[in-house]
Amino acid sequence: MPIVRGGLRREIKDDLSKMSIAREEEDFDTAADYAQKLAEGGAVEAQSLLAFFYHNGTGVKKNPKKAFFWAARGAESGDAPAQRLIAVFYANGLGTPKDLVQSVYWNRKAADKKDPYAMINLAVAYENGTGVPADPSAALELYRRALAQGTLVAASAADVQSRVARLEKTLGAAVRPAAAPVVAAPSAAKAPAAPAAPAAPAAVRSDIDELPASRPVRPKAVAVVIGVERYRESLPKADFAAADARLAAEYFKRVLGVSEENLALLVDGRATKSDFEKYFEQWLPNHADKDSEVFVFFSGHGAPDPGKGDAYLVPFDGDPTYIKQTGYSVKRLYALLGKLPAKSVTVALDSCFSGAGGRSVLAKGARPLVTVRTDAPPSRVTVIAASAGDQISNSWPEKGHGLFTYYFLKGLKEKDGDIRAAYDYLKPEVTRAARRSFNSDQEPQWRRGQ
């Protein structure tokens, strides 16, 4: 499994084998020890297993927060069992605030990798209208796909077959004659049963959530996409920022041609200040060369330094009271991007820095509007900002996204990935929508380094 490079490859491979053998022999303490070591080293299989261990209390003390942390690591790396598990956590509020929309998102990612249990969970969501608008036809198709995998345990297969029969009767569909084969139940240590999401109002879904067709991969396209909706400190949520980032990542892959290995997606707990430093200061320079087209997207809170007027992005662990120590300076970001040997760098910021509300936070006791210094980007760097320095960046509940992000992604889709054309489209649309829907001024900005 190509997880690490260089001299560690053999050691990791051997330790993965030892972890697997210990697990098969039900020596869970040993398996957990290996899983912890390997997970910290970046082994995706170990991250996912460690999440299951912390979830079940197998070989370690049960810890929902640690289970969520490691599931998030595995899920973001593309592991289907981890994606299914984190969907369970979001559906039930285990180790993280309850979020049915995120549960659907991760079940869909795992279902796309042909995980039958994720297909079942997603079907239940469509059947009940939990996290998505109710769609019995979509639920029926997902149940059928899960059965067709032929890997469901007997109890799960029987339950799904009864659901299929009920939906076929309701929808008047023809009953499919053949039942899928079943297999023996897995041990409790391998994967917990994935409970169905509880009933809740249907989530908002807009036209941009219908993904565009994929275009050819551009090997030199590189992207860092960040969304911080919830914060470790007691800060207001940046509504829809996590969904903004995940959808932006899909658009960057499909419209701009960024490959999976050239895209870093950082969301909530995986978007700490140290993550910003890692990906902007190490990962990105290692992936960019003189022919690269670099894209950076950030959705979340910004904050000003009230004393100097400098702008900061607020990471998951940021604190506006100590913003110089815990935030990530926009000036620092521009300087780092300017040093890249890339052909071009485009930065899209769905954030604001005035401290007046929207996607902006301010230290307690500071005045509510700070004049933020607008730093010019360096040569070859273009910045598309959601608003001017003294304005706020609005979230748009009607669409389930940031107002800027909604029109930015819609522009990318409709203008075939032409960034300038997308901006020319979005600026008047955002300005009009902000005045019409929020009675506020929000005028996106285009800044290009000379």
C-alpha cells in the first residue's frame, strides 16, 4: 500500500502485517498499539482501524472524540470504511455536533466506492428525507445496488430485501427476481453496524450541488481547499463553510482538472494552524513547479488585528483575542504563494476581515468595525475576495452555501473553468443578491499582482 516513501516503506509494510495478524488473532491490545503508531505515521488503513477501535472501545478506552478524529483522517484520505464511519458519527452526534448533511455527504463518498453498507445508509436517508430531500426512487435504486454487491451479512440482506419489496409495492415497480447472496457476519472488531440517520427536516440542496461533468485531468494543476465551519474556541459558526470547501474541491477536480493526488482538502478539525503551515509551507512547494497552476480556496472566518489592521484567516484552533499567535496572516500567505515557481496562482477567499459580522470575528471588547489594510498580492498571484475590506461576506441559507461560493462555483461551471469569466459573472450577481436578500453591501474584488 503506497502510504509512505523512502526508507520507512518496509517498516510500515511489516507493521501493517503485524497489526492485521494481531487483529485476526483478536489480540486487540497489540493491534491497537500498532494502529496508533502507524496512524500517526500517516497509514490510512491504520487510521481507519484506530477510529473503529476508539468507537468500540476495542484495545483502547472508548473515546468518541478520538474516534471522530481518526475517522476524519481516514475519510479525507479516501478510505471507504472510514467515510461510512464518520457518516455514522455525524448522523448521531458522536464525537462531533450532529450534522445530517455531512452524514449524507460521507455516505455518498463511501457508496461511490461501492461500500454496500454506505449505500444502505444513504438509501435510508433518501427514504426518510434525512439530510436530503425524500426520494423513494433513489432509495430503491441504492437498496438494489447494495444487494447486488453480494457481500451483505444475512440479517442486513434480509432487512434490505424487505425494504425493496415495500418500496416496489409503494412505487408500483416490478420486483426483481433474484436475491443477492450473503456472507457471514464480520467480527465486532472490524466495523460497527452503521445506524440509520434519525428523522430530520430535509437539507437545502441547490443547483450547484449537481456536479458538472468531469473534464480531463491537468497534471500541473494543484489545489489547497480549506473550509472551517466549526471552531475549537467558542466562536460563531461560519455557516456552510465545510460544505463550501467540499463542493469546491469537487469542482476543482471536475472543472479545473486537479487530480486527487494534487488536491489537499482541509475541513474543520483538520484545518488547524499547524495544518495551514504544513500545506502552505511544505506540501504546496513540494507539488508546484514552473508549469503549475495553483488554486487556493478558503471558506471560513477572517479576523483583523485591531492594532495594525492586518488580516488573518482563522484556523480551527484560532482565537481572535490572540489572533497574531493563533491566526494565519494573509500577508504571510501571499508572500509564500509569491515564492512558488508556479506559472499562476489563484486565491478565492469566501471570508471577510472587518469584524462587523458575516464571516468575520473579532476579539472581545474590540470595536465592531476595523479598517483592514489591503495587501497587494505579489506577481503571478490573483486574489478573488468575497467582499471589500469594510464589508461582510454573507452566508446564503436559501442555497446552503456562502453567497460568494455559490456564484463562484456556478460561474466555474457555466464559464467552463475560465476564472476571469467566472469572476465577471459572479460580481454583479453577488452584489445584487446581497442587497436584495440581506440589505447589505457585498462587492467581490479582483486583485492581480503586478
